[in-house]
Amino acid sequence: LKILPVGINQAGAWNYAFVYDLVPRHFTSLIEDSRLIGEMQARRHIAHRYLQSVGCASAAAVSRLFRWPLNLARKALDDLVKENTLLFPAELESNRDEQYALKSLGV
């Protein structure tokens, strides 16, 4: 069950409150469209978007953040390395863990 803010209402102590509704009511094709995406494809996309925001991370960090089993986090990240999107291992002076990094960073 996912909800999202869809409006503002004059209610509450400050006469300002968000109005929430179910996601499928506002994105009617979302459920049907998601059937075309496999689990591993979704994991790769999520991991890639995460690395776009942080630059680099270990498989353990991705596993902890998304509560994925470590082997599935590694598989998603390794697939992105094979697709030439990520570098592994990225060499960082301050970190002992092996890091995956965006190829565009060139670390």
C-alpha cells in the first residue's frame, strides 16, 4: 500500500494540511506497467539510481539500505559492472571495503 500527497487543505491548527491518496488512483497504469519489469531489473535500476545520488557504495551498504540479501545486492551491482555502468573495485583512500562507483566518476 503506497500513498502520496495530492493536495493541500485548510485544516488543523495551522489551517494547512496535506491531503493523501492511494498511488494507483493517480498513476492508473503503474501496476500494469510494473508487470513488465523483472525483480532483478528493478534491483539494478534502484541500485543505479542510488549510486547516482551517492557516487559510490559497497555491496554491504546497498544490502543494508534496501534490506536486500547481500548476494542479490552484489548480483545487481555486478550486472551494472557488466553493463559498463559501474566500476569495481573503485579505489578509495579512506575506505577498506570494496566499492562500486559510477563509471562517470572515473575513480
